[in-house]
Amino acid sequence: MSGSTVTRAQLAEAVYQQVGLSRNESAELVESILQEVSDSLSEGDTVKISSFGSFQVRQKGGRVGRNPKTGEEVPIDPRRVLVFRASHVLKDAINEGLLGRPARG
């Protein structure tokens, strides 16, 4: 079903089911991977996962925005944003419905 969210617990359960580690080891592995990705992105590195996609931190410059309700101009400070770019393999799998499992409900 569209609109559902995958949680850390569900990722850990999938590792437990498919890899055969204990539930605690599976949770620790998922947590370790997510921490490594977070740390790398915090340092400004790009994280590329083959056949999945890449995560990159980009710097956005400051600009003047406008409050849509009042029309008042508001300064928007420079900031870093996280960008995900899906691989062609992932895009094709999504568009063809070939992710290898039925939709969750």
C-alpha cells in the first residue's frame, strides 16, 4: 500500500529474517550503517550506494523569501540541504514494479 513508512525496527527485522543474525545484532547492524551514513554526510562527504542512489549535502545561499500570507519579505539564511539522487536501477525497478516483493499494507 502506498504511503506506508519503513522504520528502523522494520529494517532490523528484515535483516534478522534474511541474514540470520540475532534480533539485537540485526538492530545494531542497521544502527551502525545509519550512523556511518549520517557521520559521512555531516562531514560533507557524498554517500553512494550502488544500484540504490547517492546522498549529497549541498550548500544553499541566502536569499530573500516572501511570507505567502502577508507578502512580507523575510531573509532566508544560507544553509546546507540533503539531496538524494536515485540510481537508474532503482528508478527502473520502481517504475516497472520489480522491487521483488508485494506492496506492504
